[in-house]
Amino acid sequence: MRYSSGHRAETRERVLKEAAKEIRAKGPDNVAVAGIMARAGLTHGGFYAHFPSKDALVGEAIGTMFADARARTERIDAAGDPKAVLRAYIDFYLSSAHRDSRDRGCPLPTLSGDFARSEPATRDRFGAGVVGIASRLAVPLATLGYAEAESHALLAQLVGGVALARAVGDPALSDALLVDTHASIVARYGLEIAP
């Protein structure tokens, strides 16, 4: 059977999307290449036509995770008014919907601990994603008069709030972590919405 010229790239992208979902849901050490390939509709044997190793797949899937996260928030970036941009991002990030979508949400709250123990190349890819998100936050913050370092502090608070909200077993405490983190950030940057 003859495939189109873009078939290989489309297949590879499908494998990366499945890998990104699985890694977010289970962590990089708990995913199996055979399972990822099966979910992508392929055989395990076809894996090596696209990636030299599982580590290579994980490294590239990191980029896919951050690209997916960015695509879901691009409309927030398009908002114009820096306070509205920042508030929209915070509202999204600290929402129960984001907390509950580990397999689709930002990889930082779910995978920071996993990738802290990874090899340097993987950590570098993950770090590039951190820099990308912090850079996006720095734009509205700079317009509001905050130094670039403030984006790192804000990102750490957002990630920590979601990570803790996901980790606790008590639903009321989980909700409180999101609500309290949200209120703290909104007050710190003067992002309250007038009644």
C-alpha cells in the first residue's frame, strides 16, 4: 500500500499526542510503548520507524504537551488588555476543570516531580516549556509594571495551587486550595472585577 507524503508525519504526530496524554495521566515511568502505539492504532513494531527509544519519545512528547497547552490558551493571549489577559489565564489555570483534566491540562502541576528525576536532556525540554509559559505571563505583567522575575513567582504559585488541589483526597480542601490561591493572586495584581 502506498501512503501519501504526509502520512509518516501524521502518524508520528498521532503517536506523540497519545504519548503526551498517557505521560500526563500516568507519568513517564508508568507508560508502555506498546500501549501508546495501540492507542494510536499502530503496532509496537512500528515504533522504531518514528523514534529511536522511549526516552526520545518522552522528550518529544514534552514539546507536544506544551504546544497543546498553549493552543488551549491562545485566545486568552489575544485579549489585549493586560489585566483581562492575566485574569483570564488565572481563571482558567485555577479552575476545577483544569484541575480535573490531568491528561489534557498543563503538564507542570502533574509532571514537575517526575521530570526532576529525569536525565538532563529531558529536564532541558521540560525547562524550555517552563520558560515558555513564564515568558507568556511576563508580557501582561510587564505592561502592568512588574519585573520579569514576577512571572516566575506567579507561575510557581499557579502550579503549586493546582498540584496540591490534585493531590489531596478531600474535595472541599481541593476546591479551597484553588479558590484561596485564585483570591491571593487576584488581590496581589489588582485583578478584581468590578460589580
